[in-house]
Amino acid sequence: MGRIVGIDLGTTNSVIGVLEAGRPQVIANAEGSRTTPSVVGYTKDSELLVGQLARRQLVLSPRNTFSNLKRFVGRVWDELEENSLSVPYTVRANTQGNVRVTCPVTEREYAPEELVSCIIRKLVDDAETYLGEKVDGAIITVPAYFNDSQRQSTRDAARLAGINVERILNEPTAAALAYGFDRSSTRRVLVFDLGGGTFDVSLMRISNGVFDVKATSGDTQLGGNDFDQRIVDWLAEQFKKEHGLDLRRDRQALQRMNEAAEKAKQELSGVATTPISLPFIATGNDGPLHIETTLERSIFENLCPDLLDRLLVPVKSALRDSGWQPDQIDDVVLVGGGTRMPMVKQLVRTLVPNPPCQSVNPDEVVAIGAAVQAGILSGELRDLLLNDVTPLSLGLETVGGLMKVLIPRNTPIPVRQSDVFSTSEANQASVEINVWQGERQLAQDNKSLGKFRLSGIPPAPRGIPQVQVAFDIDANGLLEVSATDRTTGRKQSVNIKGGSNLNEDEIQKLLNEAKLKAEEDRRKRVSIDKRNNALTLVAQAERRLRDAALELGPYGAERQQRAVEVSIRDVQDLLAENDLHELELSVASLQEALFGLNRRLSSERKIDSNPLQGIKNTFGSIKDELFSDDYWDDDPWDDPNRPNMDRRNMGRRDLDPWNDDFYR
Ligand code: AMP
């Protein structure tokens, strides 16, 4: 069986972790970074870029580069807030009211889950390379306050990436696992998690490896991005006042302002004032226009008082639900880059008297916790038990549009809860089960998770039939609803998929497409690699030829030089013809020829630098020299282009460069 990894799928950055020898650790990506930007883009040749490479083209190709996708996952168009739509790429609603992202270069529309699946795939690919083995499954973290649709959609994204989701884990719970997995004392912990696009608060009790979540709350539309947005608006308004132009209407300018705002915000966590410079941001009647300004921390803080107020609401709600007083909290764990802002830290200090714990890295703690959970599920970590809760109340719509709650928020999961309902009219043959999630009294003010109909109810006066409705929430926080007519025993049950952006058919279609494309992509990559290798080798061979001509003259090693020249021409011809099969053979010949030339050059240098050596050689005692470690100036074994020979199995005679047959 392959490995199970832990993935923190962040709005801004994502991190992957794994349990190695009983300790959780973060895996660096192919670029060497421990965090991967959650950005997906397509180049002008429709090549897919993920992570840092995609992030780099954010400004140059804002319409084909997609960031902050997590804000769209599992959301239908009508639920989106105005500020979520302020992205430089095009987002629109399809005919079913689902969110679609438009990509001009590929001339396609994508569901946000489809693009997010590319991020998951990249993280897993990099992890497989690092681990040297296949990754079969993943623990994926989501904001605790994600509703059922957002959780379902996250799972869909992983499925599209070909990854089995072993568990959907709440981010603050993951952070607490990372914080408390090797602490034995009993602590009451508040996890305050301000990421790029979401905010979560959880209160939990950790005691001897048992993690009991007491209450959780949050805001899935509030995060570090909103603070950036305040700086963007401040810059744009100033510019508008001065030049009469709204830069937010220009996608490229907007993207540049987004980047500058995020940078300024981060810098203001360390210094009191920061410069913002955006040259050539627009063109006015008199030529190019620039932004050159400075932002002071106090001004920035004055731009955000309402955002700070919004942070207070979930904290108070979670404290109220837990029944704990702030001074009963032993530790505060700060998670997410947003908690580095001094104003946020101060806010936390005004809420809980104990200073925040400094021992965890806010960027990595969630992935570390997910890796711990992977260890619990695989049986590697024993004596740890996690009792999570459901973040939002779940219920049914009853007469008059009221919400009847079956499972109140902060109920420990997994849980099953049922109740009996009846008909509201005489001879009613069917009932509609309309499932909602949220805290409002009127069902329509909450989030609809979907509906289904139980039919075949025998005719009876109103209030007589008995329909038992049961809600099941599994350990992932995912819901299944069933309804049974107690008279006939007829039962109907559904996995709720209300707000997911993709239906099952679309998922299957994308999975089949991905299978077909995977083979095509692999072939494309192999051919690109072959061509690149050939080009690198040709450049290297040409350099070697120049060295040889300089050191030995044009005819100094004529046979070896000619062999290299002929092979270079062959490789170049085949590159032009794009004949990859023959190219492979001619690359091997060029490597062989180059190897010969390299040896010839090395031996000539050796002879030149030691005149006695030549005499020694003529007496045939070269063998001893050949195998002394410092014989080769350029160790041919370190040459990536040397012919494919196995050093261990090679007889010494095979290496004799003085044997002319060797080079043929
Ligand atoms: P996360 O989703 O945990 O990766 O958090 C990313 C958010 O944290 C982004 O909005 C970042 O701009 C923000 N962030 C990262 N570092 C800092 C910092 N030093 N000061 C303020 N915000 C930061």
C-alpha cells in the first residue's frame, strides 16, 4: 500500500506533510519551497503551470492565471460576496447557477474544483518524488466553518486529482493535533486561524492524547485577502483622485496592485512604514503614470476596523458555545499568515489574557497536523483520539418555511440523529425533504444542501402518516439523509450534494478526460525532455570542440573531433525533423563521441603538465595512473552525458583510453 499524506489546501498557499519515523514533517516541493502558492495558470501555449511558476505569470497573464480559488469551491453563484468576485480573471455563473472560471488561452471554462485538483496533483507528485513511493491517500484539511457543499467539493477536487481522501479534517483541529500530539498535560486551547481567505476559531481540550473539540466557529469569506483589498482600494482611490482613472478596471494594474498590497501588508507586520512603488501603472494624456507612495502601519490599521470587528464575532460565539471563560484558556495557537499582523495579535491579547504560543509555525502547523492524522489513520500513531464537532446546525424545512434543527452546531461527530414528521395536508402522497445548514430561524436564510422527495405515502388525514427522517454525519463532517415512511417501510436516502459545483456525470467525464490526457501529457513531457536533453548535449559538445581546437589545434585530436562534429550534425538534423526515435540513437552516438573527446583532452592535459609523465606512459605504466583518483581532470563518471556504463561492473581494461578500439 502507498503512503498517506496530509495536505493543507490553503487559499494562498498549500503545504503537504507526511509522518516519517513517527514524526510529522513538511515535504519541500520540486522548486525547493515548503509552501506552494495555490495558483494555477495556462501559458500562451496552453501549458498548465501550478504553484510558483503560475504565480510568476500572475501579472503578465492575469486572465489565464487563477488564484484564491478556494473561495469559490462548493459555492453557487448567488452565495458569492462582492469582494470574492474582485479577481483579475473572469468568473461567471453557468446555466445551473454554478461558478465557472473562464480561461481564454485554452478556450475552456473550468469548475473551481477542477483547477484546485491541479494543485493537489502537483503537491502529491512532488511528495511521491521525495518519498520515492506512491501516495495512495490524503488527509485534506478544510476550514472548520466549511459547510457540507464545500467539504463535498474539496473531496471532488481530490478525486479529480486521482487521490483517495482518507479524511476531511478541520484546519484548527489539525493545528491543535500538531500543537498537542506530544504534550501530555491537560490544556484548554483556543486555535485562532486567519488564512488567506478564511477565518476559523476552535476551542478544544487536549488531555493525554485525547483531543476534544468543544466549539468551533468562523467566517469562510474573511481572510488576509480582505486586508490586501483595503490597501488596493486605498491606492486606487488616491490614484483616482489625482488622475481621474480607476485602476481596478484594468486587470493587469489590478493584479500589480494586489501583489504590492500583499507585500506591503506583510512588511507592515515587521516595520512601521513601507514604500509602495508601481511604475508605469497606467498611461495618461501626458504619458506614463506611476504610483510612488508610502503606507504607514497606523493608516493601514485605520483602513481595517470593521475587519477586526468581524474577527471578534466567531471568537465570542465559540466561547459562548463552549461555556468557557477567556481566563480559562491555557494556550492560544495562532495559525495562518494573517495572524502575523500586529493588530490581529493585539486583538487576540485583548480577548484572552494568556500570550499566544510561539512554538508552532503558523504556515506549516496545519499540514503537520494533517500528517499526524494520517499517522493515526494508518495506525502508526497510537494513543491519540480525535473528537471533532460539526460547525453548523443541520435541519429540515417545515411548515411556514421554518428551520427545524436536527443536529445543532458543535455536536460531536460522527453522529446520527432522527425525528418523526408528518404530512400537512389530507391525502398527501409525498413529502419533500429539504435539507438546510445554518443558524437562522427561517430555512431560506440558511444554506440549502439539497432536497429529495419521499413518495408512495398511503392516503391518510393530515398529521397521521409518520415519516422518520435521519441525518448521519460521518467523521469527515459529510452528511447523509434518509427518510422512511413508517407505515410502508419505504425508504429514500441521499448523499447531499446541494451546492457542489460539479455533478457526478461531470466528475466522471473529467476523470475519463484526465485518464486520456495523462497518457498524452506523459508522451508530450517525454518528447520535450528528449529534445531539451539533445539541445543541452549539442551545446556542451560545441563547447568541447572549441576547447579542443584551442588546446590541441584544429587537427590535434582529429578523429575524435570529427566524430563529435558528425554526431552533432546528426542530432541537429533529427531535431529539425522531430524524429524522436532516431534522435535517441544519435544522442547516444554523440555522447559516445564526446566521451572520447573528453578523455583525449584530459590525457593531453596530463601529459602537458608533466613532461616526465609522457616518458612514463611510453613505458607502459599508465595503468597505475589511470586508476589513481586524481587522474581525470574532469571525472567522466561525474559527467551526466557519459555513455551509459556501469562503473561497478566494468573491467579495468574497458577503461583504457589508449586502446583505440574503445572509442569506436
Ligand atoms: P495561509 O493561507 O495560512 O497561507 O495565509 C496566507 C495569508 O497570510 C495571506 O493573506 C498572506 O498575505 C498572509 N501573510 C503571510 N505572511 C504575513 C505577514 N508577515 N504579515 C501579514 N500577513 C501575512
